[in-house]
Amino acid sequence: MAVDMSKIQSFFPTQIYRADKVASAKLNRELEQASLMLAQDDGAGIKWCEKHGYPGYTSYASLNDLPWRIPAFKALEKVLDRHAAAFAKALHWDLRGGKPVCDSLWVNVLPEGGSHTSHIHTNSVLSGTYYVAVPEGAGPIVYEDPRHAMMMAAPPLKANAPLSHKAHVPLRPAVGSLLFWESWLRHEVPVNRAEGLRISVSFNYVIGEK
Ligand SMILES: [Fe+2]
């Protein structure tokens, strides 16, 4: 029997916000230069990466004031604020006079062979990534169905199941792409098999008054 799709409703959406080319070429160039400069000069960050086996460089544990330190990150934060507000609206959040505020923002420089295992972003409501440099053939960011732990007896999906039904959803960003998701959504970056550096800026948003 053919399925009458009008008999089926969908609830509990997991939404991922994507916008492309959100920064000018000039701003992106400045972000790239600043990221590479940090990867060379941020001694505390480089040490942290070595100690924790992080492939490449991240400012995650060493610098918590990039928008104040470097104007390009401040300019990016302004762009991100607008998109965060739009996404919050689409999620129907009642913010009671508050708004999404950038709580932390950090740089990731991932060389060939680097990856970032599955994780969530705690202590925030929205998280996201802006892509500064994406080498040819670079892998996707992969999101995981948040109901995975409840799927003990669920049958596997057919190979041709639509992406909206899959348990793992790979999205391929381009230079200038921005992705936002709710911070509880688990995601990972599989091994970067492309030659060249994959440079991104990640961030967490909370609800604040700023
Ligand atoms: Fe992440």
C-alpha cells in the first residue's frame, strides 16, 4: 500500500541554521591572517594543544577575549549576533527581553589528518562555526540524531532514505559558511583528509542582556 503522507505529521524538530557568504572577502582575509598569527604566537594555546593531543591549534583554552583583542573577530561577532537573533526567532524562543549573546569564541586550525571527536557544547543555548578556510576535498561536519540513545531496536534505514531521516547528517561548509545549532546537538569533524589547513571560528551563545 502506498503511504499517504498527509496522514503523517512531524514533531520535535532538530533545526540547523545555515547561511553562506556571511562575511566580506576582506573580513575573511583578516580572520585568516589573525588565525594563522594566533596559531604561531599563542604559546599558551600551543602548549595546551600539545598537552591534550589536539591536532593543530585551538585558542579554546587559552584566549577568551578575541573580539576585544583583534578587530576582525569583533566584526565577525557582530555578524554572528544578527544570525543568532534570527535563529532564536525561528526557534520561537520567548527571550523575555533578553537576546542571544556571544559567550565565547575561539579559533580552530586543523591540519591534514586532524579531527574533532563527537561532542556537545555545555553551558550555552546556541553554538556554531564560521568557516574561514576550507581546503579542496575537506570533510563535512557531522550531526548526530539526538534520539540515538533510544534507538536500541530501531531497524536500520534504507540507503536511499532522505537526509532528514538519517541518524548522521553530514554538512559541507564552504568558505564564508556559517552554521548554528542548539548546543545540545552532538557533532563531530571526521579526519581532514584534504591537504591544507581547515580554519574555523567556533562560538557559544547564551541568553543575556548585552
Ligand atoms: Fe563543536
